[in-house]
Amino acid sequence: REEAIRTGRYVPVKSKARIERQPSIPCKHIPAGDEPICITHIQNNAFSQMFQRILQYNEKLKTEPTLEKTLKVLHIKNVHIMDEHEIELLRGLTRILTEHAQDFNKAEFDPPMLDLVPLLLAWPLDKVYPVIDLTRALILHQSAANYYFNKSNGNRANLFTILLGTIQVPDLSFNNRQLAIKFVINLFRQPCLSPLLVSHSHAVISVLINCIDQLNYNEDQNFKVMTLITQVFINYASLWKAGPSVRAHDHKNTLTKIIKALITILQSKHPESIIFNTLVALGTIIEKDGRIIITSDHIEPFTRNNNNNSQRIRECAHHIIQCINAPILEIPL
């Protein structure tokens, strides 16, 4: 029991009631819930560069059709090489992305344009990164998200499965890994994708925690990947905070896993922004949910007024301790 409380645990509710904490003073850094906090954007002048790079790799694949590092999740036997018609489809897709780089609700894409993307995502890993970059921008657009979400209901491969598989590839390049995580971050912008994110929450959290354990890039690249991972944690915490309707059947196991991961991050040496993101995610998760038990021992060091703790870190830490000590109410459903 002591170990469970020390590392963080989730207390199941036997009665049909909602167990909430009631902190008296809100924290400006903690999101209200059910909103995407972290989104990754792309400058509109980048799409022409992506198009040109994809064309270059398409030409190389005509003479170097290797499948050695191709993603296996699609079980494709041959690398797809675009013909002239498909190149024009890609050109049209990047033109629409450029025209609507700041407006994600009005762009409309022809289905053949969107069908082309999963085929290109099955390219060898040393050539696929501009396609991943294109995809994480594409999913910000409502019409594209709706289309791919509908596709994922069938047996056809979907972008989520492909790119979650990409993150798991051993010795994955820094560019591929960070872009695939950015894609996951951008999924949270679309309300229609909330069921998909929730149903796969345990898998996503598990993949990201494994990714943390395997980071072996240089210091700056590790920092960038860790920043993105903690942003995914924040987005999930905000999504869960909306209530029981956005919780998967294995929510208890997922919460236990993410809380332990967040505490582990706090116990390690990380830059200020990563500690801040971690505290925001943890604070968002426990702010109202009275079933989560952690001790203030993990948080108290961050309340101290010293050179290692910025003001926003101290504010988050104080709020989390306030939540830990707040009265717990059982609210009948």
C-alpha cells in the first residue's frame, strides 16, 4: 500500500458516483478541460518544399525500391511510386494546404488526394519524413480529419495506426519520431477524433513512455522529443477532464501508467519547460478526480523559491498540493 501511494495510484469507485476534489482557488496554468492545449503548426511556405522533397524521393524510389525499413503495419509488398496523375494530386493537395494554412475549417480535399497519403506513408523510413510532415499539417483540417476518421472504421489502414507504429520503430531518426508525435498532438484539435484518441489512449501512452526510455539523440533533440511527449500528456489530461464520457474501459490502467510516468519525469533532471508541462498535465488530471492518490512529497520541492523553480512552476506545484489536500466529495450520478 505504501509503495502504491508513494508512486501514485488510482482508487476505483464501487458506488455509482463521481468522486471530485474541490480546490478553492483555480490555477491559471491548468486547462479547463475538453480543449486542445498544444497544437503544432506549419508555415504556409513550407508546403512547396515538402512537395519538392517528396518528388525527389519518388524519383529515387524508381531506382532504389528497397523495403528494408518500410513500415510493416500496412503489410505492403511493394513501395508505392507516384505516377504523373498522382503527382498532380499531390500538387493540388499542397496548394490547398498553402492557401488554408491558417484556416482549418474551410479547406476541401478530393478523396483521391487523401487516399494517396497512406500509400506514401509506407515509404522507407529514410524517405518518409516529408510525408509525415505533410500529414501532421493535413490532419489539422476538419474535412481531412473527418475523412480519415471514417476510413478508420473499416478494414482499410488509417493514419493513426501507421504513425503510432512509426513512433515505435527502434532506432527511428529524430525527424521521423518528432514529426510522428506532432501528428498525434494535432489529432486533439478535432472533436470527431476524440473517440479514437480515447479508445487508443493506453496504447498511445505506453508507446510514448517506451519512447522516453529509449531516447538516445543529442541533448537538444532529446529535449524537443520530451517536450512533445509532455504536450501529448497535457492534451490527454485536458480531454479526460471533460468527464466519464471521454474515458475508455481501461481508463484506470491508463491513468496509473501516466501518473507514474509524470512522477518519474519530476524525479529526473529536465529543463524548466518540461517540468512545467509535466506539472500542468499532473495538475489537470488530479484537479477534480478524487480517485487519484499521490503524496505531496513529489511536488513540494517545486514550491520552493529558488533558482531552479520559475514562478509558473511554483504556482503549479502549490496548486497540485492544494488539490491533494482538498476535500473529496462523492457526487451521485
